[in-house]
Amino acid sequence: MTDEQIKAVVLRVLGNIAPEAELDQLDPAVDLREQLDLDSMDILNLMIGIHDATGVDIPEADYPHMASLNDAVAYLRSRVPGA
């Protein structure tokens, strides 16, 4: 997967969690919790959705490494098969 494909997966999952969000307005360097007002359940659902879409296990200890869109892409880049 390319970085753009990984980004698209994360955005698709985010769209399911926060359908009212304008995802094209996201600043990829800013914390997703702050930008989208996500709570801990939303973050858990985000990680589950990314796991379902990519097959990558994301341990809870690594959630801080997925804080922003850029962080998520960087984290997943080395873990997604074929990335």
C-alpha cells in the first residue's frame, strides 16, 4: 500500500466514526481527537476499523503513535503488508 492508500483507509474509517466531519479540511499534522472531538470510544472504533481494513494489530500502547493523520500513515507504513 502507498501512503495515499493508507491515508484513504484512515479517512474512510474516520468518515464512518464521524460522518459529520469535513475530512477534506483536516490538518494532517494536528491531533485527530482535537480536530474531530473524538472520545476514547471513537478512538477504539478507529483502531478496530483500521485493523479490519488493513489486518494490522494496533496495541493500545501504540495509540499515541496514531494521534494525527500523518502519524497514522507513518505508523502503518511499516506494518501494512505490501506498503
